[in-house]
Amino acid sequence: MPSVYISSTFTDLEEHRAAAYRALRQLRYDSVAMEDYVATDARPVDKCLDDVAASDIYICIVAWRYGYVPPDDNPNRLSVTEMEYRAAKSAGVPRLVFLLSESAPWPVAQTDMKTGENESGKRIEGFRAELKRGLLISEFDTPDRLAAAVAVAAQGAAAELALDDQNHVAETKERSALGAFLAINRLPQEQHGHAYVLWTGKYVVPRLGVTAKRWWRRRQARKLEARNKAEFLKSVHEAVEQATKTGLAP
């Protein structure tokens, strides 16, 4: 099951975090939250960021507090919540963002605009605006509705991860077969790129199973996931060497 990291401020969203945590546990997902460290906004930053990068899915829940800003080694004065969001982005972890609706009733005392913290709300307003620009976000107004939205979104993200795993298996099998093909035909290295086109276009695709064909179409549509051609050819050359060592080549 996928591991899910829940990120948010604590004191204002404690009930909402608990609802989201329960929903994920009911799905039997391995959930990590600040409660696993210490029940306060001032959680251990390095540990949090490491756990974010190691997770399969990142969930960000945001209301009207920017949150704790560590005083040390933090030149941009980012809150822990925003640090976690940026860590997930840098690590390529799928990000699911849930914003408290602007029309939802909310205690004024639980807003930076009232407390005067973090530039009297300017930081949280800027962070919310950035989230809206960068991702497709979901809005919530109650803990139960948040939990339902988190469950649906997490299951969708988990399904995408499972498909990516299938794609990786199909790609590995194709690379091995291609290596054997190149080795058996004793093609020089400079012809491997051309042979790859012939192999995938004429030989591999008709013989792939349904899952692998679906993977092939997705990879073509995404232009090979922007993979560097030189890196792929390097892996092909390694496959050729492996095929030769294992006796697949004559």
C-alpha cells in the first residue's frame, strides 16, 4: 500500500487532520503525520522533509494560518508546511492539495489576519494563491467532507502509481528483449538508435500484452516522458552486454 504524508498546520486543523488520517487508515494506506513526531507546529524540519521525499503521495491541507517558521537555516522565512510542499515538488511526489473554502465558516481567532502573525495574513494569502496557480486543488468546509475528498483523491493517485509500476515492468522486459535482439544481430553501437526505432515500431508493439501496449501508447504520447535519448541508449548498451554475458547472443 502507498505511504501518504499529511501536511498542514496543527492547532487550527487538528480535527480535519484526524478525519483525513482516519480516512486513509480505512483504505489501509500507511499515513505519516506530524502527530507521529510531536503534537505541535514546531516539528523537526529535517525529519519531516525526509519523510515527505520518501512518501508515495503528499497531501497538503491549508486553512488561514501560515504556520510555524523555523528561525534557523531558513533565509526565505518559509513555514514548515510550505517547506514540505516544496520538498514534495522537488522529489516528484504526487501532490494533492485541499484548501479551506473562502465561504466556509471559520473561527476568526484561527486566522493570521486576526492574530497578526506572518505579516498579518499576507504569507498565507500568498501561499494559497501559489497553490491555486500550480495545481488542481480541492476545497473543503467540514472535516467529513475533507475526509471524503482525501479518500477519493488518494485512491486516484494510488491507481496512477500502480499503473506506473506496471509500465516499469513492461519497459524492463522490452529493454531486455531489445538487448538480445541487438546482440544476436551483432549490430554496432552506432546503429542501436536506429535499431531501437525499428524494433519498437515493427517487432515489439504487435507482441506486447494489453498492459504493455497501453504503456507504449502513453509513453509515445508523452514523448518518452522527456527521457534523455543518450541515457536510454546507454541502458540499451548495458542490456546488450548483459544479453551477451547470459548467452542470449550467439
